[in-house]
Amino acid sequence: QVQLVESGGGLVQAGGSLNLSCVASATGFSINTMGWYRQAPGKQRELVATITAGGTTNYADSVKGRFTISRNNAKTVSLQMNSLKPEDTAVYYCNARARPQALIVTRDYWGQGTQVSVSS
């Protein structure tokens, strides 16, 4: 019903940049907030950045000033990551909060994740 496809992960040196992209296929659904979360081995998944349908953004303190989330399309979200640090190494997951157009219940949907590795 809702499928998210991520791309753009890879390996970079500290101080480098990456751009992640997520495209949603959600026919018959209305997508509200989209965002990015990340999870490192042995650690809990944490919020990186979110953006609402109206363009309101929210960032984790650890990435403010370095990452930028954008949403030029209602079903497409990107994450520009600059000044990357080794601490940013994790699997990054695309998230979308969506509901069937005829209903009021909103559910979370997740992509498969893309690996981001930053070497020191």
C-alpha cells in the first residue's frame, strides 16, 4: 500500500557530503510527515529530521547546521548531509506517516534502509 525506496548512501571521509533520497509509492494514501531516522549497531533508532506536508522541519540537535531535509514533492524527501562525522555512521531509514484517503487513522511506513559510513 505504501512503499518507500531509498538511495544515496555510501562511504565518505569525515567532512564529506552525501545526499539521501526517498520516493514513496502510496496510491490512495495521503502522506503527512516524512523524515529520516538512523540506527547504529547496538543502538536504538533515533530521529534525524522530519518535514511536514506544509514544509515545517525538525532536526535532531546533533545534525542541526549540517543536514538539510527538503520535500519538493508530496511523496519525495531528500536529506543533504554535509560536514559528516564518524558518529553519523548508521543505517538511515526513510519514514512516512500516511493514512488512507477515506480514513482518519495514520500509520508509520518504513523503507529498507541505506548504509551511511563515515571514516575518520
